[in-house]
Amino acid sequence: MAINNYNPKSHFFVDHSVIKDTVDDTTPENIAIKTSDSFGPVKGDESNKYRTTSVIRTITPTTVSKVFAICNGHILIQPQIGDDTKVNFILKPSETYAPFKIKYFIYRGVNKGDLINNNILQAVNDSDPNQPLFLKKIWQQFIDFNQPLYDAGIIDTPPETFPSFLIGYGADNQTDDTLISSIFFNVENNIDFFQLPKCNKGEYLGNFTGEIGLDIVLDYGDYELDYEEQLFKLDLEYARKKQHIFDITTVTGAVKQKRYREHIHQFIDAAAFWGSHIDAGEITLFNDAVPKTNVDDIYGSIVSKYQTKSKLYLYIQGERGRSYNYHSNSGQVSLDIQGTSPSTLVDYKTDDWPILIKTISPNPTEIKEFQFSFHYNIDASIHYTDIYLSAFCSFPNWGSENFITTNQLLITTNPFPGSPNHVRPHIPTRSGQSKLIQKIPAKSIGVSGNFNLVSNLLSIVVNENQPVNFLNFYDDLWQTNIKEVFTLPVGASNLCHWSSQIQNKSVELSGINIKDVTVNTRMIVDLGKNSAGTIEERKLYQIIYNNVTDENKDFHTQRGLNSAFEKNLQKSNYGSVFFDSPNCRIYKGTLDDGGTIIDTLHLVNEDHYNNKRKIIQLGVLSKEYNKLVYDSETIPDTSASGYIPFINDPANVYFHLEEDTSVPTSKIYRKFKLGLKYEDSTGTLATKFPTTDIFVYTVDDFTFFSEKYAMYQEFYEEVPKAKVQFKLKSSYSGEFGFDWMRIGDTFADGDIDYSNHVGKLYSDPAHTSVVLSRNSYSGHFKIHNELYKKLEFEYNPYPIQFENNNDIEKYFVPLLTIYPPYISPTPPIPDLDRQAIFTAPYDDDVNRVAELRLRINIREEPDILEFEYDSSLLNVSPLVINKNTGNRWINITITSLREFSIEQLIKVVAYYTDSSGVLDTMGKIVGLLRVKPNSKALRASKRVVIIPVKTHINGSASKSLTNTELEDEALVLKKFLRQILITPIIETFELDLSSNATFNSDYITNHNGQNKIIREDLSNPALPTGKLQDFLIAQNVPGTANTIANEYPPNDYFKLFYFKESGGKIDSGGNYIGLNGFTDPKSHVLSTINFVTANEVTPVHEFLHTANVEHSFTAYEASKYAKFTFEPKLTENILDYSHGSPSYFDRISLWDWQGRIAFSASDVEP
């Protein structure tokens, strides 16, 4: 599970013991203080002004308080506008405050005279207890550095005077419009000559007298916006103010004012920040060695000093990084104390600012949790299976349980008529209030018999954008007009830099099998070089997503998003610089686009291939970027007389990709016309393309590139001309789990090309009505390419170019599931391999030994071709692979040496010598097999009672399963269920109905001269649906007075009844219809009945139905558990009906996604 646990460790920034308590509003003086000190809408002008500075005061106006570093970091000191006796500190943290990132703490109003006099640092005075230790420290560092230089005669002046510009104060190049980030950026990268001093948490930095303000600025990245008016910037003018207030009257026009208001989301109230530490982190106070963690201490010593001590701030971000409801006016929200009913919907705003600030009246009971909901409105034309809604509570807790998606949010009506409620997806209402997101933590403190809320903040990301086109996940993904912080010198080479936008945005990526994520953006600018040595500046936009659910647990967090640059870019460090991993490399191939040969690019992580999915990227030349925004490769003189902008007053600009549908579906690559989507001068979303088309391509849906961007890719690897595929042996009959993408390239049963057989089954030839029966396989099948594309990503496809032409293939990675070695467990742990129903000799190789075949195709012989895997966990035999050119097959055996809890990879790696004769020591993956984690914690079980039923309905002898037949049935059940890491825990007894008069009279019919068992007689009202199951479970367990239903309740047991006779049902017309078996999923039954005609996997098939696994041909519209729909009777899947098709073949396998569904309906292995 991907969780960022909020665990802040801070030092309060002043001496709390001399800070004045908050005041009431009874006197004009106190009202004035509240008006001037409160964070948020400014009292008296609430709709126009919003203060981002939280102010506290000392006990008297002349009281002096010490000032401390909140955390480790760097300090920039700046003069305060309007007061020569004060300075402001900008502290840039080196600490993390995940899940949000703090960019700056800005202290406003530190006494200047304690530190600086006439642009010279004050001399050290060891006898002064009020002289900051910070000053003494940087003085010592100054002396330690300069004294040896003076002693050696390198400098002429002894270090007796310390100019303040050496620490960034009073530097000549610092104007009001200088970005704060550029100063930190230049210093950190050794561009400027001064050095910003470091500070440690709790370090004594200075003093203040009377009042001090604190701005807490969230980190949205170090960047400016290009080709867009910036209505607010974090520059030195902002940093130097006594207080900062957003004033809407300084901005002209309703659209710009609306954009301007958005900037408040980058600031949080200091009271809420300190309050968020309660029971989550700790705060250290001056002269107190014990950090404070509880509500009494933190509220009493800190939060209560603020005018906003009881405010709750709700930040909601909507689509495209804007605040919730930015693009419409209909979406109200509710935020109430947990348990409030009904919840109250209100507009998402406070005094016209896009934030909800709650003030809760004193409550008679403790306030521990809140609940949240929002209003949604979905167009009636959107099919309910295409609706996507999400709400992600990113703060205070960041975890999978905080990401709520469509099914959990939509208010629904009853399911389709006649369908079991637990299976059929409920139909959502098109407009209404979402379901509640509950148990959002809050804190309160007892005051005078009531409880007052303690200031805190909530941050929620909501995505209501409709409709969702799962194949068009890339639209609105990359914000385009990020302006670089650093400009690459003309004529330089081997340089790059990056700028980042750190603002969690919820996006829908389920089309590529990535769920429940928020994303940030990074733009990398480099100097690319083509084969002729020509250099062009390029821009690469990367979406780096934060995984928040178990679906993505194999991914690893990429590097931080701080802006920086690399001075010596080369092939050896390209992966580390661009992708934060030396194992990442760009592969270059080719494609044929209507006769034009285009270079292709895709990213490969040679260590763990799946990790490349963490980044989705798009690359263009800087000239192409200019064409998008100016319709010209060069930037025009926008100040020239008569200049007409190509795009007028844009904002929030994203790439817009329009797919070229003329590309044949047989081609692996996709092609898009590239344009921009933006908010125009009226605030409406608009799109625009340059006069001359720019096209981008992708061969893997993760790396998108223009033709010229790829042409100028200097550092790359050639796609290896070798491939090794893991295939099943023809003798395979289900002895282990093996999920593989069928592409019709073998003669194995069920190996059809899935691209031609994934879609939906319709009841009409016009394909307008999806078959809604979960059991019906009759109808008119239609291929749905978008559903097949989603299926592809179950197998982590990557492009290969094996043949010596421009055709591209996809390599699909199969998944192997095997159990660790058998070890006799220590009682009382049950021995699931030696259950009473099983007898010696035991075959412990089943589900533990995988015998596979390698298909090896070599066009260019490598120097080395070998397996790579963790040999402490797995064994592969034989290890030697023939590396000669040609095509061949070899058999291999794979076993698990011990259990493991993280997915393992078995790689086949080829090592080639490059053109200069140097062996590539990293190697290239030419074959890949995933091995599913098999630790006990990740294995499941299901209690099963197998009940052979003894009957006497034909001939003189009674019939029932023999012990051998009974064991065979149990072994089959165990073998196939262990493909998905589920082991049946089996009990058994025989139920003797051979002389049961009721059974022999009510449940027997004669058909064609032979007696048959019937589950129901629909022509006889006395035998309604399900009567046989109810009759069976009402029988007593032999030797007891307990019924089967009571002894083996459905919540604990799955019941399998076996008849050694034929059976079926009688329809409403009195006709007998034969059946092999059937399942009754009703909650009071949960059983399967199998007749003698049943195929050996029929009990497994029926058992899986009770674990929510549907038929392979069932549509999602019929059952929410039907993830994919396959054409009926064509696969070898156990949930298909292919055993009854004209070309009969055995059903022997399960797909891993089916296993995940069944696993969730099973118990943990004991």
C-alpha cells in the first residue's frame, strides 16, 4: 500500500511563553487586532481581500521574543518594506512534510539590529545572551574559510568585517521582481557568488518585538508560466512585505479575478499547520526538552495564540488543477461533524474565495471526525459504465483508503430487475449528492464544559470530469507552458535542466491499468543531437504519478521534483538524471508511417521493467513548442506594433492530442496531432492547433514523441534483435498458474488472438443492447478495441523490433504462480497438503513445479545470453541458453525455493559489445516472466464441505462416489484453485437419500426411460426455483441433530453436493432439460450441485461463481465483477463454456484478474 504517513517534527518559531493569548471582539482595539492579524478573508472587506500571513503578538508591544528555525533548511534574509528596523526570513525547508510539501516559511518582522547594521553583519558579542547563535555560527564559518586565505597571503583583508551580501542580503542583482526560487536555485547550483546559510531545527535565529507574521507557502514547484499573464508570483516584492494580502481590486476583469483567487490554495494558516501536529507529529518548544504531541499542550501553548485557533480549512481541487467547481457553478459540498444527518450542502466558497472555512460552535461532545460529500451532475447521454468520479483525501491521511472512486461515491437506484443485488451493478442517479467520505480525523479541546474545534486543514482532490474516454487518458495530462528557471547557453552541449510543477491532480488512467493516482509535472530541457552532430533544444514533459492503492504496489517512488540542472549530461548518467535510475534507458527503433520512416522512442528499466510505468512523458523540440504557442518556430517580437497573438490571453494551458484514426488498427503505434487546450479570455476551455501540423507518436502509451524530438535523441540503445518468450508445454493441464496474453501464435487450445475476441455480447445484430444475463452465451459479439487495450496492460506490454524491418511487435509479460516447497507445519497450524481426504503417495510437485518452454529467436548473436533472477528465492533449470542466431525451443523447470512477498522477475538478458568494442555491462532484457508473490500472508483458503449423495433411483444398486472418486474430485479442486493461491480446506461426509421418500417422489422424473434428478419443476408450483438446494441443506448431518445449513453456514462453508446420476430441471412447459451442475448463490444456501455428467472442472467453475467470479463472456453491465468480456466458447478458461463447443477442448486455466476477485471473497490461509 502506498501511504505517506504525516509525521511532522517541528520547532515552534518563537518563545511561546511571551506570546499574548487571543482576544475577543468586545473592544474596538481588540476588533482591530483580529482584523489585522487573522489569516484568511480580511475582516471588513472579506470578499475582496485575503490575508496569507498569520500574526501573533507578544504580551506587551515592547516585549522581546526569541525566533527559532522551524526545521532544517536554508535562510535568505530580506529587508522589510516600510520598516528599516525589521527584516524578513525566508526559510526553505530541507525536511519533508509529506503528503504536502512546504516550499517556504516566511517570517515577517524579525529585528534587523540584532543581525545587520548598514549591510554589515553585527560583530559577535559573547556576553550578550540575546545575540542569536545563528549569527555567531555564520561568523565562525566566515572566519574559518577566510582566515587561512589571509594567512597564506591569498587575500589582503583579514576576516574582521562580514558584508551581508555574502549571505544574500543586499545583493545588487536582487530586485522586487526577482523570483525567490531563482535565488535558492542559483545558490544550490553554485551559480551565484554568495552563500545562503544553513539552519538547524530549533536554532536561535534572531529576535522580534511586538508582533511577527508567518506565511506557510506550499511547494508547487520552481517554475514560471510562459505565454500567460501571471497574476501572482513568489518574488522578492512578496517576500519583503510586512504582511501579504491578496486584493482582488488590483485585478481588472471577472475572469482574471477568478484566476487570481486560485492562488490562495498555495498558503495555509499557521494555526492549522501547528494544529495538524496533534497526535500525528511533535513540536518542540523553547526551554522544553520534551516535544509536545497532544491536543492540550499544542493547543494551550501554540494554537490558542492565533486569532483563527478554531478554524477548519477545506481545500478542494478539481479538474485541470483548478479549485473545485471552477468550471461550473452547480457543485455544492458538505462538511459536517461525523454522524450529522442530514448533511448540509453549501457552496464551495467563503466570502467568494475558493475555500471552505468552517467555524464550529462549541459542541457538547468531543469532535473527533468529519464527513464530506459533494454534488455531481452527469449528462444522461453517458453510459453508466463510462462514468468516472473520484475523491482523494490527500491530507491529513494519504493512503489507499482515502481514494474513493465511482462505485463508492454514486448514489444508486435498484439494480436491473430480477438480478441478485450483490452482483448486478446498481444504476447511478445522474444528479445528486455523493455518498459520504467519512471518518476524516479532527481534534477538539474541552473549554468550559464544551468542546472547541482545534484549527486544522483538510485537502481533497475531486475529479468529476465526464465523459471518460479510457483510450484518451493523455488529454489534459501535461501542463504545457512551464517556463524554465534556467536558460541553456547558446552553443553549449551536454547540459539539461528541469523545472517542476508540484500540485497533486487527480487523473483517470485506468485505460492503461493504472488506478487511483494523483500526478505532478516535470519539464526537462536538454540539448539534443542528431546523427549529423546538429544540436537542437528539446522539451520533455513528464507526468510522475503518486500511487495510492495496492494496485500499484510494485512501483517505487521516483526522485524529488525540485528544479535543478545537470552540467555534464552523458550516456552513462542519462537514466539517473532524467528518470532517477541508472537502470533506465531510452530505446530507439523505427516505424513506417505511410512510407515515412520515423524514429521511435520508449523507456526501459532494465532492473524492473514495470517501474517505467511511473512516468508518462511527451517530448517536442523547443521550436515545435514555439509553433504551438506562437505559430512560429521563433519567438516573435510581441511588443511590435500590430502584433496579433496566436492565442489570446490563455491560462492553464495543457497539451491536447487528437488521434489520427487513419492509422491501421493492425499497427502497434499511435499517432496524434498536437495542439493546446486552455482557458481563453472568457474563461471557457478552448483548443487550438498551429497552422502547420505537429504530430507525436507512441509505441507503448507511456512515451510520446515528435518525429524531430526522436531524431535528436543522442543517448539511446538499439532495440535488441533477440527475443525469448515463456510458453506452456503441450502437456500442461493446469498444474500451476500461468496467465499469458493469447495472440494466436501457438497451437495450444484456447490460443486465439484476444484482440479479435474481447468486447461485448449483444442481444441484437445492431449491437445496441448488451446481454444482461450472467449465464447466457448466445447473442451477437462485437469487438471493443478500448477493452482489449485495457486487457493488454494486464500483461505489461512493451514494444520490440525483432525483425530487420520497421514493424513493431508487443512483448506481453506472462505471470507464473507457484507455491513454495512443502514443509510439514507445526501444530496447531493445519497441514493443507495432508488433509484427511488425501492419501499417500502425495504429489507435492503439483502447483510447485512449473515446466515451461522457451521460444528463442536470435537475429543478432549477443556475447552473453543468460537468466537473471533471485537465486535465493527461485530455481531455474537448465541455466545455459544457446545464444547462436536462429530459432529454437528449450524446456525449463522453475521452482520456488522459499516463500516471498514481493513479485519476482525472471529475466533473460542479452549482453552485446558496442561499436567501440566495449561490452554493455547492464545488458538488455530480451525475455521476461513475472512470478507472483506466494508468502502465506498473500495466500487464501476457503472452507469446503464435499457431500456425496447416495441415491437409489435406477436399477437395484445404490450409487455414490467411491473414496477414490471423492479424493480425485478434491485433488482437482485443489489443483485449479491453487492457480490463484487459494487452497480448499475440505471436510466430507456422505448423505444417504437412497430411501428418502420425499426425495424419491418430489425430485425424480423419468426421461426417456431413465430416472433423472431434478432441481426444480417450473411446471409444478409446488417445486419452485431452488427447491432441491433448500431440501438438501435441510437434511441432518449424519449422526447429529443439526441440519447441514446450521452445521455448515454459508458465511463459513461452500457446499459441494455430488450425485452419481444424471440430472437437470423441468421448464414451465414440462420439458426436461439436462444440466451438468448448477450453483445457488443465495446467501442462505451457497452451494453447488454436480451430476454425473459434469466435466471435472465443473465443481471448480461453480465454486468460483460463489467467490464472485463470473463467466468469461459476462458483461460488466450484467455483473460488476465481470472485468473483461470474451467471445463465448473460445477460451480454455475454467469460467468459459468451451467444453461444450463443437471443437471440444479442456478448460484448464484461470486469469490472474479472476484470482484477485476470488481472493477478496476468500479467507486468509490459516
